Amino acid sequence: MSDMTFERRRDFALAVLTKGERLTRKSGSFLGQLVVDPTPMTAAQTAWFSALLERAGLAAEGGNNG
């Protein structure tokens, strides 16, 4: 996932935000940051994003395979 393009990452972050899953304020802020900031994610951010995608049921749609 670390090689995911910014546009694809933005699409997944928006999908999690609009899916209606319960998110903490911190998770919502993090996803919002991913939508607007093209800076590469750190290893910790990548792991957190993967966990959020998995919880939202989106990991199988490409979140884990870039």
C-alpha cells in the first residue's frame, strides 16, 4: 500500500469517510488529511490506514494491493 498513488489513496479515504462507519475524531481527521495532502505516508500511517480500510470492508477492493 505504500506505493499507492495519491489519487487512489484519496478515493479510499473518501470511501471510508462516506461509508457511514463510526470513526473517532482522530481517525476522521487522519482520513481528511489523506484526502488533501499528497505527502507520502509513514509506516505507522500506512498501518493505520490499512486497519481503517479493513474495518470499513474496503481492504479487499484494493487497499492492500495498491
